Amino acid sequence: MLETPGRAAKPEIQPLIISVGPGAVVAVNTGPAREVLTLAQLARRLDMYTTAARAVAAAPVVRLRTARAANEDILREVLARAAIYKIPTIQFEIRKDDALQPPAELPPKVRPHPPARKPRARVIESTDKLPEGPPRVIPKRPAKP
């Protein structure tokens, strides 16, 4: 790219290749690097990616590859997000032959236990009658000096 005086050269935007594997594991290839992300991380990355693309006024190419047709809903979500951010060129293909395997370093999703609840106060109905007369007042404890 030729540089004109007083103007900086626009950086090139690499195509973003997104591969969706079983268990909604998403691999993002940007040039030589390959990252494995969750869908939430992918959404954030798409935000950053499109912001960067808008900053250099380039048309980013997003390619989506998925291992099976069952992940079409994930593709639709990513495509909808891409449409929101006006990514002009989107290429995706559903590939059934080479399935992406979830990486070994990602632990399986473990749902945390819900926080322990305090036991509810139970109302115990007694058969005893309340004592007659005015209610008893329990004095407050004096503050320690």
C-alpha cells in the first residue's frame, strides 16, 4: 500500500474464521493464531472486531464453520450479531466431515451449588394458654463500657 504524505496506511483486517464444534465450543482463527472461546467470549470478540473494523473503515470477512447442522442456532445467533454490527461479508459453511473436538484444557461445565438457604421459621402452635395479664417486657442489655 502506497503512503501519501500526511496520511497513515490503513491496517489490513484479517478474515475471522469461526468454527463451531460440539458443545458450543467455538474456535476462532485469526491468521496463524487459533483461540477456543465460549459463545459469550465470541460475542465480545465480535464487538471488538467490528469496532476495530469500523475504525479503519474496512469490510471484515467473517467465515463460520460448524461441525454439524445441529449448531445452526449458534450460527443464527452469531449471524444476527454480525447483522447488528453490520459486518458486510459473512461466509459460513456447515461441515459434517471434520468435527471440532472440545479442547482437553477446558474443564466440563460444572454448575455451582445454589447458596444454602436459611431454614424457614416454623410456627409451633402450642396447646398451652398464654398467661393472663400485661405482656412481659424484657429489658435491653446495657452497653459495654
